Amino acid sequence: MEEMLRVEGAWFLDGENFSRQFFFIGVRLWNGRKKIMRNRAAMGVIVLAFVFSSMFWFASCAKKQVDTLETKPKTETGEGSVDKGSAAGKQSSSETITELSEAERRAKQQEMEIANKMAVFESENVYFEFDKSDLTPEAQAILKKKAAFLQQNPNLALLIEGNCDQRGTIEYNLALGERRANAAQRFLMALGISEDRLKTISYGKERLADPANNPVAWSLNRRDSFKLLR
Amino acid sequence: MFRVNPGFLFSHKKALLYFTGIVSFLIFCFPGLSSGRIYIDINAPSIPKFKIAIPDFKRIGGDSGHPELGNELLKVMSNDLELSGYFSPIEKGAFLEEKDAPLTGDKINFKDWSVIGAELLLKVGYSCMGSRLQVELRLYDVFWGKQILGKRALGDIAGYRHLIHKLSDEIILKLTNYNGISLTKLAYVGDGTGQKEIYTCDYDGYNIQAVTSDKSIAMLPRWSPDGKRLAYNSYKQGGAELYLKDMVSGVTKRLSRRSGLNIGAGWSPGGEELALTLSDQGNSDIYVISLEGQILKRLTDHWSIDVSPSYSPDGKKLAFVSNRSGSPQVYILTIEDGKVERLTFEGKYNTSPCWSSLNRIAYTSMNENGSFDICTIDPNGGAVRVLTGDGWNDEDPRWSPDGRYIAFSSNRTGSYHIYIMNLSGQNQSRITFQKGNQTSPSWAPG
């Protein structure tokens, strides 16, 4: 009962405290449910109270988080305004300089993020079976990711480079490499990427990823590699 | 034919054989009758090697410049004779004759040579006069003790290899009645600089010259039948585009730059047209273009990969590679009606056909162990022969202009180098020794 009293005391403090306490009450009552089990109605009340209180609590917590997020820019603009205040009397253009550099920083950061994403994009190859140019399920999954990225970045074009392992003749492998590049191109086109953003080239067996002559190297060499073009 | 078995004359089994023996004996006895004799029947299925003795070349007069030249001349000529596949030179250690022995026939003690097994004796003298070189050559039939061939050649010392090659070809011509290959040239791809570039060299691997310095990927060099032009591919402007270099003027022009592939040019026998693979219509098919780059004819129109065209000697057909049956195989296309027939059925991977002037087709075949061998086949699918089978990759067969030798690339030393062999696969000899890999040979006449 002491607990309940405390809750009474906290009732008017603020919504968060109230709901939190109510939540704990719900927990306690649930823990002691065996005593009340016989009464179904009481049970229903407990459950309802539990649900509502937790909803209140989460809502208030979420509100608090949003609040803290919102305050951050406030402090930044506050700093900006300090600048503004000190420089305002002498030179009004210094204010714009501060704002530009900030925008620049953000642009740079954004650029770095895109560059990172591009590097990840380019590092992911699509691999093929021996003397085959059809796309495996794994290859299709990778190409779907690539299509999504291309859709998010409409200013980027793509060069698809078809490659083969070192076995077989140069000419046949050049044609096979072209088929591998074309297969990826067609798949991306089917996913809505326009043809003029998708260039292809075949290097046949001229650009080996791994020059070793063994099955592992061969499977690494039978690939489409990708280069993003701005 | 050359070796007469004395026991033959005493054979009483068949009158006909006896008669033949007498006739051949008479032919050998009368020089007038034997003057046009062919010593080596190079059209025979297997050609026995002649044992030839080549003593040191002898300086006969002139000035005393270039002291090492005699050895150099000897090396070039005995290498020519060895590469021909018709000779096996006798080790010098076995020679009985003294060093200052005479060069001319009536003073030579032929018994000294026959006793060590020599069938032919080659005696060469030379003299230097300033920048000029004179070489005198006499070839003797040791058994009969008579001169078969005598030649005097005059040229620049600087061009001594070419002069000796000319004399080597005279020897081959005399003994076989056919021109040799000593003056022919090869083009190939080398990656010694870290980039694939095209080079040319004499057929024996000497006199290397760079054709490209594109610092990109240059490949698939193809000599015109007259050896005056070289078609090749280079990525120097982005894609696999076709170039044509005039080897006389040194001028290079871009011949085909259609989007996609412009690869694997095969010269028509007359050298006026090129068959090649284009893919700008979305699929690799074979076309014929002029030397100005215009499309003259489309030869294949099939969803499959069609590459590597090689003309028949009469120019009426093409061998090419297609995977229309599911795996790459060699097919024959009749140009007039576009009819296509499959040529190879053994194995899952048969590529790079090359049609010889003697109407044989060489190609590369993947064997059961996954390595590649050179094979030859008749255009009607008969007489398949596997010429290499060393467990390494032997690829890119290209015929010599006379159709009697095949240049190919092999990684049998660990990296790829160019080799030549005769059409039966015998006498496989390594020709290039540069660092890196040498691949994709093409053979031009001298």
C-alpha cells in the first residue's frame, strides 16, 4: 500500500512519471495475479491497465527522444547566433561565410557517404558458371541491390565489364564475356534502369582478377565487374 | 630412296623388285639421271630425318673483322636446318676430319663422314670485306661423295641472319623441291612490359620488333597473305576495335569501331577482304568487311556465339567456332549459300580453327584433363590427329604459309611461349624466350 500512496503522490507530477508508475503497478499486480486469478473481471482490468500504462510510457519516452533530437539544431543555431552577434556589428557578410562552410561540410560528408556506397557497389561482382552467361539466383539478388542503388542515384551511370576465366581461346572468351555483361544489363533494364545508363564492355580473359591456374581462381575470374560513372 | 640397301640387289623373291632395284641402281650411277632427285619426300606421312654433318664455317680470305661471325653464321644455319624438321645434325665431337680440311669435293675424305653416320655434309666458307659478307656453301651427298648443291651469296654483314636464311632455304629447296620457311615471319602478343603488345620476329624468334605501344590491350595479330599488312585488335580507344597496319609504310588505320566486338579478323586468300566477328546487333556474328571497313556481307545470323572465322584456301568456305550446339565447336560455312555444317564432335571445347593452304584444319581442343591440345582434321571431318598431348595448354595454332608447319603457344615451361612444329606434330621447338608470356602467333611469308 505504500507503493500505491507513492503513486498517489506522483500523480500530478507529470505524465511520464504517472504512466511509469502505473506500468510498475501493472507489473506488480501481474506478479501477484495468483491471488486475484479467480476474479476474471479483475484480471481484465489488470491487463488493460498494463497495456495502457505501457503505451503511455513508450509514448512519453518517444516524445522525450524527439525533444532531444530537436534541441540539437537549436544549440547549433545558438552557436551560430553567437557568431552572428559578435560579428554583426562589423561585417554582415561573415554570417553567410559560416553558413556556407557548414553546407560545404555537409555536402562533403554526403559525398563521402556516396563514395563509400559506390565503393561497396563496385566491389560486389556477379559470378558465373563455366562457359555460361545466365544469371544464378545469387547473381540476381546482387543485381537487384544494384538496381535499387541506381534508382536512388539517378545521376550515376554504370559500366558492366564481362570477364572469363583463363581457359579457352581469346575470341570465344571475348564473346562469352560480352554475353555475361549483356545478361546483367538486360536484368537491370528489366528492373527499370534505362538502357542509356548501362554500358557494357567485354575483356574476355584479358583482365584476370586472380591469375592463378586453379578452380578457385577460375571461379573468381568468371565475373561481371562494375564501374559507376558520374 | 636415298639409302640403297646392297642386299636388295641380291633378293630373288620377286622379279619386279629385282628389276626396280636395277633401275634405281642405274639412276644412282648416272649423275645425269639423278640430278633432279628429290632427297626428302615431304608429302610422305612420316619423314625420316637426315643425318647432316656441319663442320665449323671456314674463313676464306677477306679481312679479319668480326672474329665471332663464323660461329654465328653456323648457329643460324644449323638452327634453320633443325627447325625444318628434316635434319638431325651430328655432334661435333664425333667429327674425325681435321679443322683445316678442304672445302671442295675431290679433296674431301668422305669415308671420315660416312663412318660417323653422316648422310649429308655441309661445308661453308665465308669472307668479310668491310661491311660486306660473302658466303660459299657446298652440300655433299656423303654416300656418293658428290656435291648436291653449291651457292655463293653476297650481302651486308649487318643482315647476316637474312643471308644465311636464304641459303638455308636453298638447301631445303634442293632436297625437297619445295621452298622452306627460313625467311618467314611471325607476329605474336607479348606481355613483358606488363601490357599486351604486338611484336613481330623472324620465324626463328630473332629480330624482334614492336608493332604496338598502345599501353592498353593489343591482341589477335593477323598477317595478310602477302605479309605486307597486319590486322589486330586494340583496346586503346576503349573497346575491342580492329586496326590495320601497313607494315611497309608503318601507317596504322582503324578499320572497324562498331560498338561491342570487332574481333578475330580472318584474311580472304587474296587479301582483299576480312571476315570478323561483330556484335553491334546485340549478338556476336560473322561478317565480311572490306579493307576500308565497310560491311560487305553478313555470314551468320544466329543467337549463339559465332567467332574465329578462317577462310578455306579457295575462299569459298569458312571454318568458325559456334556454341549453337551448347558447347564451342568448329563449324564449316559455305559462303555462297550460307549452309553450316558441324565439323568437330569429339570433346566439349574445340576452338580457334585455322585452315591451311594444304587443306587441313588445325584447332585447339580441351582434353579430358581440362588442358588443351592442338589437333588437325580434314575439312570433311576425317583424319583427326592430336598433335600435342603434354598435359599443358597448347593453344592458338596458326599454319605457316606453305601449310607444312604450325606455330602455337604453350605454357609447358610454366609461362606461355611460341613454339613451332611440323604438320604431324613432330619437332616441337620453342621460338620465343622473352619474359612474361608470348601468345597468339600469326605466320607471314618471307
